[in-house]
Amino acid sequence: MDNKLYENIMMRIAKVVKNAINESDEAVEKHGTHRTYYLNMDLNTPKAGRTAPKMSAKELEDKITEFFWKYGADEYDRRDHKEGSKISPGKFLYRMVGNWKDGKKIKQNSKLPEMNIDLLKIYHDTENCDAVGDIRTTKSGIPYILGQMGGDWEEPILFMVYWDGKTFRGYIPERGNQYNRDTKGALGNNEEADEAFIRKQFKDEIENGTEYSKIKKNIRYNKDACIADFEARIKRK
């Protein structure tokens, strides 16, 4: 086989492989003429470093209910709901995550300090904190809550909460999440620094004529990439 023929074959193979890649795994996802932009897609998927036991979604739901009624319920919850009744993932996050954003106070007063400290990795406000859907389960059988949080002026950050066998833990995925990696903060807290980071992430698009304002308007978190990040990081005990 001559070199030219070999090069043509390899070019065709490379093209097929490129076209087979899910567009959501790229920094720019195309929907006809529309574009969605994902930050931090230049990062590698993390190595395993955390562990959690395999359990059912029902078992995690029971843990959520137990901890909420023991530590998170207020007088209105006790007035309006039967003690020990099922609690939604969103309500658990709002009460057990949303009320904590000060590291010193967490260490002094939080009943779930490990989880709350985990979720301070990226600076954000907790004004808006809710679950994204119901309880999910990793491919290895670890159930978790997928949540998002941020102030009205911030773009939401995606995060996970799971049971590690002893307590609840939090995790903020990096790859595909929409935050400023240089400032380690949610978008919306430093306009000048955010613009510099976004311009750096999408340098090629801007040089090819895409307006910065259009990119900024269409930045989202990449849910699939964030979940893949989490599943790579956490392994079954």
C-alpha cells in the first residue's frame, strides 16, 4: 500500500470517528443554526478518588427523609406534614444545602458538615437550590441527587449529593460545569474576569467571527459531561 492511499484511508477513518462523537461531548453543540456553549470541556475526566456503597434509590430516599425530619424540619413542616413523611430530593437540598454558605458556620453548626464543605469548592450563592429530577443511580449502583444552585445574578452550578456509607457528601463536577475556573466562582460575580475566561475558552469561535455576547448568552452546563465526571470520580465500595 503506497503512502498516499494509506493517508487517504486514515483521513476517512478519522472523519468517521469524529462524526461518531456525540456533539454534547464537545465545547460547542450545534442545533441547526443555534449553538450551545459548554465551559470546562477541555478538562480530562477525573480519576476515581471517592467511594460509596451500592444501595437502592429507596434506601437513599429513606436516608433523606430520616435526616430531614431529624435535622432540617421546622415548625411549619411539622404543622403541615406528618412527622416522618416522604421528603422530595428538592426539599432536602433546599433545606440542608441551601441554608449553608459560610465555612465557619458550617463547622460550628451544620449537622452535615462534610457535605456542606464539599459544596463550597466553587464560590456561589445558595439563594436558588433545587433538585434536577428525581433520585438517579450510577452505572455501578450508587444512588444520588442531581442538583443545581446559584443566586439570581449567577448562572447555576450543577452538583451531586450522595451517601458514602457514613454521611451525606457533596460533589461539584468540573468538566462541563458552567463556572469560572480561574476565579473558582459561579458566572455572574465578576463580569470582567468572567469575560476573560469565556474569551479564553472560546478563542477559536471568537476569532472566526462569533460575537462574544452571543456565546455568553448561550452558555449552559453540560449535564451529560457533569454526570460522566461524577461517575468517573466515585466508585462502589
